[in-house]
Amino acid sequence: MLVYKLFGNTNTTARIVVEIRVYDIPVLTGNSLKHWHSVYLAEVYITLGGKHANELCKAGIGFRGYKLESTLDDTKAATSENEAIEDVCNDIHGFLITIKGQGKIG
């Protein structure tokens, strides 16, 4: 068996060769596992009464770097690491906001 190409990021397939036949098979990526871990962690967090999840997080949308008060219609970019991690979904897998032009973490 030879795996010779992956297609996609989270919903992806790998092309494998077995003897002379070529197959495209579904595979799980690290990004896929990370996404679903975040979705289910947020769901449990909210069910248990957690209050620090913005609407993107609650909807299972994997955009990171938005303030806690962001809504689906009005996203507000966080300007610092401290501001970003107030939302549980930004804090789940780590999130860094660099200070532009300085190479430092905000």
C-alpha cells in the first residue's frame, strides 16, 4: 500500500494504491479532531452554565480571535491575547495575537 496524496484540510481523503488499484479513502486530520473537540467542549461548558462563549463558539463556528461580545452579525476582533481568551473557544487550543511590527505577543 502506498499513500501518495492528501486532499483537503478537515474533510479530506487520501489516495492510496494497493497493488495496481487506486482508492480515495476518507481520513481524519488533526484539524478535524481539533474542531470537533472544540465544538463538544463548548457544548458541555455551556450546558454546565458557562457564560464565557460568544455566539460563534456557541454555533460551532471555528473562527478564532473574536471578543466575547461578538455576535454572528457583528464580529469584533480581539486586540490582545487577554481579550481573546475571555471566550472559551479562543482559549481551548491556544490563541496568540501578535503585536504588529513588533514580533511580540499582545
